[in-house]
Amino acid sequence: MKKWIFLVAAFMLVSSSLVLTLEAQAKDPAAASIRVMFVEEGTNYQWEYASPSRYKYGEEEHVITGNKAKDKVNEIVDLLKVDEEEKVDDLLKRAQQRYPNLIRMDIRFINEEGELFTWVWNS
């Protein structure tokens, strides 16, 4: 349990610094990005895309990048259908289709204009 709490705390710290980095990158009009983080019964999942072509997928300590990660990122983007006007409850319903035991969802999207949109849910 202590390891899980430590991992979540470390992940949150890294995630907040990542968001600041993505915000800085978003000043470029072509710099859209998305980061999705799910916690499901103690397992952490993370998907990231940063324009123009940086992809990352992580499940616990296992992280992949490149084309393998691109496939994973595209799957979650297709599932969630993130839109700037989206409601957190609608995103949660779609996420729970594949991850029914979610206890945390954190989605951060920076559009082409550099605007940050955030959806967070905790059980």
C-alpha cells in the first residue's frame, strides 16, 4: 500500500511538471497535446501525445514510446473522443467502458491555440 501511495504521489509530481512543459510548448500554434492518466484498482495507466509526433504509453513502470505507443494513444483518444466542450461525466462513462474499476481519471488537453482543458474525477 505504501508503494502504491508513493507511486501515485511521484506520478502526480511528474505530471504537474509535464503540464507546465506542455503549456510552454503550446505557445506554438501547431502544438496540440493530450495527457490521460487513469488509476484502476492500484494500476496506473498514462497516455501522452505532444505535437508533432511524440507518443508515450505507460502501465505502472512499463513505458513504451514511438509507433507502439502511438497505437495505444490513438486507442484511448478514439475511446474518449475528447472535445473542448466535453463534460467530465461523459468522458468517465466512455472510459469506464474499457476500465470499469476506475478510481481516478485525469485528462489534460492543450488545443492548437495553446488553451489548456482539464477534466479530473476521483471516486
